[in-house]
Amino acid sequence: MKELFPAKQVMGFVFSLVLTVVALFVYYTDMSFKAGMTLLLVTAFIQAFLQLVVFMHAGESKDGKAIYTNVLYGVIIAVVTVFGSLLILLWDM
């Protein structure tokens, strides 16, 4: 019976709820902008990784390494695009 209970998914769901409560804590408290954004970014990346591993089962297939490599490549492309746009449009470089 123990193998039928999805303990990993339940714990992932509970941890996602905790991260959401942390984000709500940032919203409802009078936190400085830098501290709030830092905390939100950290919790957002943790939650995205948690969703990828626990609920999308990224590491459970034979090509899990390729999935992680593709995700890393996508993150690099997104960061380059965002910072490149900021350099051109806002900072006039």
C-alpha cells in the first residue's frame, strides 16, 4: 500500500504551498524593494525547479540529462535576451 501513495508528489505540493506563502509574506509586509525582489526571485527559481523535477518527472526518464541540458540552454537564451534588451533599450549601450 505504501508504494501506491504518491509521497514525493504530496511533499512537492506542500513545499510549493510553502514557497507561495513566502511570496505572499513578501507582498503583505513592508519589505525593501531589493530584499523583496531577491526573495521572490530565489523562491521562483526554487519553485520552477521543483515543478520540473517532481511534477514533470524530468529526472525519471532515460534522457533526463538531455532534458536538464535543454532547460539550462533555454534559461541561458532567456537571460541573454532579457539583458541584451535592457542594454539596448534602457541603458543605451
